[in-house]
Amino acid sequence: MGVFVFLPLVLPLTALPIARLAGQYLHPRAATRLLTATATALATCSTLCLALLMVVGTAQLPGNPLPDGWSDPEVRAVVPYAEVSGTVAIAALVAVLLSCALTLARHYRVRHRARRALAGLPAEPALAVLPDPEPYAYALPGAPGRVVVSTGMLDCLEGAERRALIAHEQAHLTGRHHRYLLAVQLAASLNPFLRPLREAVAYATERWADEDAAQAVGDRRLTARAVGKAALHTHHNPHPGLAAFTTAGPVPRRVAALLAPVPPSHRWPPAHTPAGLAALIAAAGTAASAASATNAAVALLLVLKAATPL
């Protein structure tokens, strides 16, 4: 195993440059998919290595809960001595798995609360209008998914702007953006170094929905105006965690992007751009993380198999 088992814990840092640059050189759809895949792979590898360190540390502790053969002196002699790091890995693994479970519970609790708010409305149509003077709009995934908008939000927008709003939220449902958002939230729970990717994907999914809405209404400037006006009137999202039409942070950037030309449709940033170099660094980091995790897992299995029958 050696020092390589620790690499996947820090290699997520190689994805930070592409998290900052993907939105500038890629279509938001491609940026969302690239960043989500990278975050998921890096989080999986780092969690696997935490588990391996836990096994190494636990196998060398007296009274460990593993099979009796694993505490044999011969096993302790051949397994790399990592009692301290192994003990720390136990606490770290419990902490990240608990954080992951809390993230999942929060996600489904928010969805359940949002569903309960629609209890008095008919199941059809897919657009649910809530009689609430507070302006907000969000996409509620499910079977079927629904676009939820308050009367306060509709009052803030004109007819064409309302169409842009509804097209934006429908794009969230059609693109299944909640799955990307949940994946990167879980990845960030498993490894804190991936939190910048979580923020980048949250912005990319909003930009993806903006582009789909602009295409649906056929007017980028109109969509930008709708986003800006909605942001000025929105004070909070009643269900944080669901894809909403406006979020405080990236709204100015979204408006500026909609006023610019349509972003390129590259699936991978051009090699001669800073984003291209950043993507290569992230790809190399992901490959090295996967190789290190696989090498450590195989090495530990071979050592334990040689020392004692599994």
C-alpha cells in the first residue's frame, strides 16, 4: 500500500482549476456532466482509500471486530504498520458517511416538504401555481416532476417573461438536474476538497436551464431580463436544495452570459486554452486517484490472503 493510499485523499485538489474555468469555455451542459463525473470518481476513490486505511488500522488493534485470523501476529507483521492513520481513518470514515447520510436525508426531506405544500392542488397539470404573495419558483422532481411558481412571482413578470421562467424550470426537470446536484453534494460530503465542484455544478445547471429557456422562447435578452427581474424580487427560496429560478450569488454572471453569444458546444475545452490544460490536470488527477486506490486495494487483499485465509 505505502504512501500511495493517501494520494486519493488529496488528489481532488487537481480538479479545482477546471471547476473555475469550465463555465467559461464549455457549454453549461458539458460543464455539468464533466464536473459531476470528475467529482463522483474522485469522491469514490478517496472513500475507498479511507476504508482501506481503516482496515489496516483495525487489523492491528487488539480486540478488533474482524475475523480472528486478521488479528494473527503474522498479519500484523506483514500489513504496513499504520495504527495511527488507521485509527484516524475510522473516525474520518464515520464522519464522511454520516455527512453523506445527512445530505441524503436533507434532500428527501426538502422534497417531501415541497410535495406536502402541493397537497391541496390537483396532480395535473405539470405547472403548480401556489397562492402566495412571496415571489419564488422552483422545479420539484418526482414522478411526475412539477414546476412550482407562486402568484407573487407571476405578478412580478410580464407574459413573455413568465414563459421564460416556466421554460427554465421545465429544463431543470427535463435535464434531471437534481441528480447532478445530489451527486456533487454527496461527493462534497465524502471529501471536503470537492466543495468548489459542488458550487460550480450548481451554477452550471442554472446556466444550462437558462440556455434551454432562451432557446425555447427564442430570445436571449428576454430571458436575461426575466432572470434579473425575478432576482430583484426574490428574497428567499422556501425549499433550499431544489433548483430555483434565482439564487443570489451567480445571477449577475447568468445575466451577463445570456447577453453574450451562445456558448460553444465543446464536450471538452480546446487544448490551447487554460481550461483545456485544467481539464487535462483534472483527468490526470482522476486517473492517478483511481490507479492508487486500485493498487492499494489489490495490495491489501494479496497481503491478507497470503497471511491468513479469508
